[in-house]
Amino acid sequence: MNPERDVPTQTGAGAHLFPYGGNVAKSNKQIVLEVLRRSFVERDPTVVEEYFGANYRQHNPVIADGPSAIAKMIPTLTGLTYEPGMAVADGNLVMVHGRYTGWGPKPMVAVDIFRVENGKVVEHWDVLQEEVPAASTTSGNAMFTIRE
């Protein structure tokens, strides 16, 4: 462990920044967004070694605990499309609203919740719901919008 590299700094907003290669620091939100992109868009299993804690806890009922479960799952997601939406961070918790297409018979809108400790994802929860088209909702509003 490199003390200068591995010690986070806290911003005034309560976010933690973790040194990442040289003088570049990543926030918990940036770490989680990179984990999602590399896992579900690029299908890069090396993200697990870089960003998952050794004692990773998973609360999705069909995925096992431990980083190896994620590393084994990533290459199998060939029919999956993931689109991230809004992301919110509060200290060591990061929540991302996203859309998974190919996870089930209909697109799924999700809120993924991650706990990040010392630059590593150590815990994950998710809430998934089948997407209802905006034209079929009472309000006429979409369940998911992409934030640019």
C-alpha cells in the first residue's frame, strides 16, 4: 500500500477523492461509473481486480458474493446493453439510475447502489423494474431518461 496514493481526501461536499495514477484523483461516483461502463458496456473483466474489494458483498439474489462471481459473469453478458442515467453520490454510497436491455424479456430500469471504501466497490444492491413505455404510463413520462 502506497500511503501517498491510497489515502483519500475529502471534499467540502462530503465526497472522497482517491488518488489514481500520478496526481489524478477519482471520486466514488467516477469509480462506480467506470465500473458500470467497463463491466456492462465494454465487458472488461479486468475491472474487477482493479475496483472490487476482496470481501465484496452482493445483495442481488441471483449473484454470489465475492469479486470472482462478477469476473465470471462479465464475459457472459453478450446480449446485454446498459445505459447509465443520473448518478448521485453521498459519501461512500453511489446510486445510478440505468437501463438494462437483454437482462430479461423486457428492458429493465434499475437503481444500482454501491458502497465504495478506499477506492474499491465493496457492496452492491439493486432495484429492478420492467420498463413501461411513456405512452403507457398515466403521466406520459418515461421511466428512464439519459442525462447528458
